[in-house]
Amino acid sequence: MGRRWTLISNLCIAFVLIGLSVVVFTIDISAVFLTVSAPVHNGSRSNQNISIMFNVYKGDQYVAPIMQLLEDKGVQATFFLGGAWVSRNIALTKSIGERFEIGNHGFTQANMRNMVEQRQRDEIRNTHEIIKKATGGVCTRLFAPPGGSFGRNTLRVAESLNYTTIMWSRDTIDWRDNEPDLVFFRATNNIRNGDLILMHPTAHTLQALPKIISYYLERGFNVARVSETIS
């Protein structure tokens, strides 16, 4: 009887060791044990900073007028640029970098969640390098995942490249709905300290923007860069 239980015990130990070896060789252990920072959706609710963030992959013709409007109003914003867009708009990227904060928006507008880690790393790093080259040295440190899609590995990759992953607290959905009044409503309804407001360079956003900025300023908000709002 004793020999039988010894055999059973040995078999159990063997199965456990085999199972552990399978885990070691099939799971990215860093994904289990590495702590990564959560994405940032807003800044401090205790001060009056808010930020407009423009995610840019198209709408080239609206970027310069938006920048001019922001300057005329005396406010700031952060432009998250796609690397492929930068490659087609070198001079415009340089102009943005001289006047506003630039963030990284990946290279191809592809879904980060569905990518292997090396592809995600390339998306962020290649965009970083082309922005740096186009602007003469701007090193971006904020990353907005295309379409707001990311996984835990995306956060880990971004953090390993010294990036903070940025989401938003309110979305104007101006890429889909081309009504200036609707963009205005979504950008202003129940606006709160620390809000990050997502927009895109579109004709209707440009049309709504003067009224949106005036609304913020009249209520005492400081329209700042994203890095200032989340600091």
C-alpha cells in the first residue's frame, strides 16, 4: 500500500512539473508579473486645466486653420500625429512642433490590440523617429492608441519606450457625426476640471471650435496642453 501511494505521489509531482514547464514556455511571464501603468483618461479634478487633443491621420487642409484659431484665442492643444501622416506632411508637422505639443498616434492607424508586441513597438518607435526628424528634435512622450484600442501588452510596450498612454474623458465623435452643433454639445456638456476632449481636424470641428473655446474661457477654464493637464 505504501509503495502504491509513493508511486501516485511521484506521478502527481511529475504532472505538476510538466504543467509548470508548459506555462514557462508558452506564457509571457512579464505579462503576468510586470506592473504597468493604466492609461490616463483625465487630469486633476482640483484645478481648472482642460485639454483639447486632436488625433490626426487625415484632414490636412484643416490643421493649419485650427492652429491659427487656437493661437488667435490664446489657448493650447496637443496634436497626436500618425507617422504615415507625418511622412506626407513634413513641413506642417514642423509648424505644429514649433507652436503646439505633439503626441504619438502610431504609424498606420491599425488596431494595436491585434498586433504582436514587436509590431506595436515598431508603430510607436517609428512614429517617434519620424516626428523627431520632421521637427528637428521634438521627442514625443504621450501616446494615443489609434481608435482607442489597446491591450495590456500595448501599455507595457509604450511604458518601455518612456511613453504615457493617453485616452480621453469626452469624445466629440466628430470623425463620424458632421454636425457642428453636436460637436459643440459633446465638447461642452457638463465639462469638468481635468477633462481631455478628443477631436479631429474636420470642417465641422473647425466650424464649432470658436464657440467651444469661448465657452471654456468664459467659464474660467485654462485650455492647456495635455502634458500640463495631467501633470
